[in-house]
Amino acid sequence: DAMVIQNPRYQVTQFGKPVTLSCSQTLNHNVMYWYQQKSSQAPKLLFHYYDKDFNNEADTPDNFQSRRPNTSFCFLDIRSPGLGDAAMYLCATSIGGGYGYTFGSGTRLTVV
Amino acid sequence: GDSVTQMEGPVTLSEEAFLTINCTYTATGYPSLFWYVQYPGEGLQLLLKATKADDKGSNKGFEATYRKETTSFHLEKGSVQVSDSAVYFCALSQGGSEKLVFGKGTKLTVNP
């Protein structure tokens, strides 16, 4: 089935050690998003790509970066994870214009 | 800016009880409205949606009607089951914007 796939489901990283989370899609959607969701909170948009155009939210820390090498894949890089970055990271796609959102199952990041 | 307000949780019900989760929104123009469900440890799943005033979204026994006059999109189910225990998020998107704006979420627990 067409879907949004996030790997891994669970990621443990050390304080300060760079980590990369992966997202792939088979929907051929134009837009890919990364959300951060901390416990008992709503998802918070970090950034999104419309095709190759990168759009950063104003309050997204510089510690978070993203890459989209092609339509199917998008990566979230955390350069120096802190304890406060422990969260569920959700990837989503859409066809654009505010329509057709599809979410992946998420990657739960633990920082030790 | 656009915003979504949901009733505070948690909500605890007995099986077969009637469910209402209130959601109101503030937005310019005519947003699309969504309910997402998040089961423990999982990503977000689209439960239902409505794209214009007076539309009713429905899925799995859940319903919500887009009420422009009251700027509301309340979620209802006539008879909840234990398997409905999850966190429910109301959200909106605007045509032409790539952002999905979430409410804070309402945790529902259904006891047998």
C-alpha cells in the first residue's frame, strides 16, 4: 500500500551525538513535513519542503536540519541532541495547498 | 493567526456511552477541518474531514459537522468502545497554506 514510512520506530542516541531520522513516501506527494511531538502535546511543525523548496518555521532551533534528496525521501538531522529533544518525530506528506495529509507512524527519539 | 481550541481532557467514559469532544476554530477564509486520532505509541491517523460549511465527515461511527456560523467542528460518537481509547486532535488547514494547525488534543479513555 502507498504510505509514509519512518525508520527507525525507536531511536536512542547519546547526548550531543548527531542523529538522523528517515522518512520515505510512495504517494509521490509534493510536500513533506517534519513535526516534533512531546509527551501529551500537539505536534509542532519544524519545517517542510514543497518540492525542493525548504521552509523553516521561525522558532525551529538551528540544531535541527533537514534534507530532501528526491521526491521520495526526507531526512531530519539533529546535530547535537539535548535531553529536551527527546520526543516523537512525525513525518507527513501532502499534495499541497492544504490537502491530502498523510502521517507516518513516527520515530520516538530517546536521548541518554 | 489561525488557531484551534479543543475541550480539555482527559475524558473518561464507560463503554457504550455517548461521546462529544468540542472543537472551535479561528481562521480567515474557509479552512478545511480535520479530526486525527493517535493511539498509544503511534503516529496520527486521519479520522474524518470536512472541506466546506455544513459538510459532515464520518468514519467508524464518528461524526463531525462543519458549522461556519459557530466556527465549530465537534466530534461525536453514539456508542464508544474500549478500542476508541486514544488521543483525538482537531486541526485545520487553509487552501494555499501548507500548514496544518492542531488543537492541543483530548485524551479519551473508555472503560469496559
